[in-house]
Amino acid sequence: MSRPDFRYVRIQGKEFARNTMHAKGIFSMFAKLIQNEVMDEEDTALYNELSDWFSENLPWPPQCRNQEPVICWFKTENSDEMMKMIRPMLWLLERYDCPYYLVYTNTPGEIVYEDKYQIAARVDGFLHIDEVQPSWSPEEEREDKPGTDAGLIARTEEFLKRKFDESEYFSSHEDEKTYRLEHSYRVANIGLQISRAEGLDQTATVVACLLHDVAYCEGPGEGGWREHGRRSAAIARPFLCGLGLPQDLINEILYGIAIHVDDEADFEGERTPLALTVGDADNIDRFDAFRIHETLSREGFLDMSAEERKDHLEKRLARLRELFDLKMGTKTAEELWRERLSYYISFYEKLLSQQTYGTGIIDG
Ligand SMILES: [Fe+2]
Ligand SMILES: [Fe+2]
């Protein structure tokens, strides 16, 4: 932070402040984290302690208090003391996946306030800011080309892989890690297919599906398998808040992740088509060709007697027929589901008929 060639430094995030149309500074970034209840109790307490220190030691420029369009900069010459307290805040920002930049300048613009540690500079020119405009794009065109945000999806993939790579549990269960990552990608691809056909937010659906099982990185937790939807949402929350998505969309994504196991979340949300797509895509992925092979091997099908096999297959078929009409969140998911189930049913029917054919002469 002490770069002798620059007089001023500022720590800022990626999101713009409405009154300045410049990136928000570190204190505004934390105000949002607190408002959205992103940090856990311990970290919130740490932040409150740091914030109290700043309230006592760093004056609050009246221009900031009045929300005038000014930007505050620390003076690099006196920043050492501040930095001692700023460092844990930077650590918190990293912990909650909030990207930040250290921005240096010697030309901050017109200085309207100054104390020992900081200055406030007026933003250039007069800004008139209108409310968010409706999209220029006609409805049909929006539906035709909603597309995905490759950058956001890449950041989500990166986050998921990092969580898996850092996982102590996965480091000793490499095969589970590989399976979980492949499964997450398959679910995301099914989610993408559904969101395209249904006109849902494709990026949000893919992000939600990629992260739906991220809690597997914790291994079998206290609440067991049943908790992993809610745990995944808790792990994904700080990351999603750092992506700059609208709050209601973040909640929709997290709600879908939280309810994908047992239809229950530990926070308020709505069972929207997007939220339901997470569980639907997950269920659809349970019925792929490889799973047939895996299930039959796990159940010891090859070691069963002819009678046991017949019995086993009849029970399986009865269960599959029951599942065939399962209600899903969207029409597209139901179509995909029935397509997968039909494939399963015809495979098991064929296998059953082969068992019967191998036991004697069947007439007719
Ligand atoms: Fe899951
Ligand atoms: Fe899953």
C-alpha cells in the first residue's frame, strides 16, 4: 500500500455506487455484505470490531455523510496505521469471494475534504442518473437470444473446482471427487437444455446446477446426506454475492440449491421454475446409461440366481413405472424425464424377457 510514487490509494470493488457511478469503496462493500447477512457470526463480529476502530480513528467526511458525489482516497504517506486494520478486512473480502482492487493515483480530481489520513475528491462533471431503463430489445428477440454469460459461468466453474481441490475429504476420495465434478457438469448441461426451452435465465440455471452439490467437498457432514442441499447453498452464498448478480436472482439460485434434496430450505424463497430446475436436472441425471451398469454391478446382479434376477427386475420395473409420471417444475423437464425413464423401462423389460427366455421354451 505504501507506493512512494503515488500519493493516494483506494480499495474498491467491482460494483458501481449509484451517486458517483464509480466503483464502491471498501466500506460500502462491507455495508452490502452486512446488509445481505453474507458473513458468519464470527466474521461479522470481527468486522464490527474493525468498523468500530475506524469510526473512532478515521473521520467521516461530511460530504460522504451527505452522500455527495465524492470519492475517498487514503493518503499513502500516512496509511501504515490504517493498513494494520485494513488487512483483516481484505482477508474477509477474499474469504467471501469479493474481488477488490488497489487503485493508486496522483490526480484524484478536485479535493473538497482533507484530514491526516484521507481526502475526498469530487467526481468530474455533473451526473444526472436515470432509473434503470427497460431493455430496448423486443420480447420475441429477447426470447430468441437470451444466451449465457460465459464469464460468470467460468468463474463458477473455477470456484467449484477450487472448493473440490481444497477439500480434505476429496484428497483421500479421489474417485468421488471425479464423479461429483462430472455429475455437476452433466446436471448443468441438463439445466441449460431446460432453461433454453423454457426461456429461463440460462446463466443463473447453469450456475445453480454447477453448485448444487458443492457441499460434498465437506465429506459426510453432521447432518448427513440430507443436509447437503442447504449446506451447498450456504457455501455458494458468499461466492454468488461477489458475482454482482441481482439479490433476488441470487436468492432464487440459492433456494433451488437448498431444496434440491428434500424440498426444504432454511431461508425464505419461492419454488420458481428456475429453482425447481436444479432438482429436476439432478433427478434426470440419475437415469443415464452408465447408471444402469453401475447399479446392476453394485447390486450383484451377475451373482443372482435366475429366479432372483427375475424377481429383482420385476420390482425394478414396477418402481420405474411408478416414477414415470413424476411431477417436475417445467414441461421440458418432464419430457426429458420421461425420455430417460422410457429408455430405462425398455432396457429392463428387455433384460427381464432375456431372463425368461433363458429358462425354457416360451410359446407365443
Ligand atoms: Fe445433491
Ligand atoms: Fe446432485
